[in-house]
Amino acid sequence: MIACDVLFVGPHPDDVEMAAAGTILRLVAQGFRCGIVDCTRGEKGSRGSAAERLLEAAAAAKLLGVVARDNLGLADTSVVVDDASTRALVAAIRAAKPRLLFAPVERDVHPDHTAVAQLATRSFFHAGLRNFAPELGAPHRPRLLLRYPGNIPVEPSLAIDISDLVDRKAEVIRCYQSQLAPNDRAHLLQSVDVLERAQARDRFNGMRIGCVAAEPFVIDGPLPLRDLSSLMA
């Protein structure tokens, strides 16, 4: 992982794109350096092999314009929050030195999403400790840890308007052809594929803030603002 301004942590390839592709596209257009860390290769999914999903993730990363995409290689469907997984994510955070860290919310039906949310909480804290694994690099704790929803709706703390990026986000998600299943829905949660789920969520959250589409995020505690000018747009 190389230095970036914003780092997104995903349980599997495609999770970050479903939740935040529009936000990443906006950040990159504004000149911020974004990176992605996938925790697993998604090898236990009902569709697509690890090799296929690796190629799909690389194609999506190219469209997004991220400066780096790494994979921790944790076991799909068996992610645990232990010393080894913590050290792996701490190493990525310290190498990237992001100002913002994005990770899943903990409440989810997929055990990997819940585990990665807990792993992010632990690693966010441990990465800033000078005496925790100093061999992994200088201590660094991002300014904020923000959360994105997975399979269960959450009440967001903020929502980013991506109305002008709907088509580009869809193009990014379509990189994951192995996960698009218009004629094979038996294995799909709630019978919708990754693109349909993302679009439905974005439209709903867009409606809530008065736009076409928006990506929702959660932050623990108050959102720090220096002044109200950012709310005047």
C-alpha cells in the first residue's frame, strides 16, 4: 500500500464499490488520493473464482482512479479479529497514512462484514500506538473512521450526493460480471444482485436528501466541522 488521503476497507472485492464508488470518483476528481484494501478474495462466493474476482477488482480500481488496491488475503467466510489480521490491517494503515478511513458498519447478516467492521475498529486504534508492532511502521491514526452500510439499511450520519455520477458508478460495478446474475438469483440475498442493491440504496438515500442518488455513511459521535460553510452549498 502506498500513501493516500483516504483509505477504504472492504470485506470482499465489490463491497467498497457498492457502497462508495461515487464518493471515490468525487474525491479523485477533487485531487485526493484514494486507496482500497480488500480483506478477502471472495473465494467462497457462489459465483466467480478468486482469480476472476481479482481481475474484476483491478478493472474497477482502474475506472475509479485509485492509487493502490491491496488484498490482505484473509479467509473468505472465516474472517476473525485476531493478532494476525490486526497486524495486517495496521500495516496497511501505517503505509497509506490516510486522513480518513472507511470501513463497514458492524450490523450485517454476513459474518465477514461484521468481523471486518470490528477489525477496522481495532486496527484504527492500534495503528496509532507507538509501541504496538513498531516493526510495521511509524504510528498513524486517521483523523476519522467512517462506516458504510452493507446488507442491512442503517440510519446515516451523512449522505454524499452522487447524482451526476450514477452512470459512472454503474460502470464500475459492472466490472464485477461474476456477481451480476439477472437469470440466476437463487443464491442472492434478497434476490437482488450487487448493482441492483447499490442503485436501490442510492436512490432511497438520494430521495431523503432531495437529489437523485446519494451514498450513506455513519460516524460514531458528532461529525466535526470547523464552521457551517460546507453546508451552504
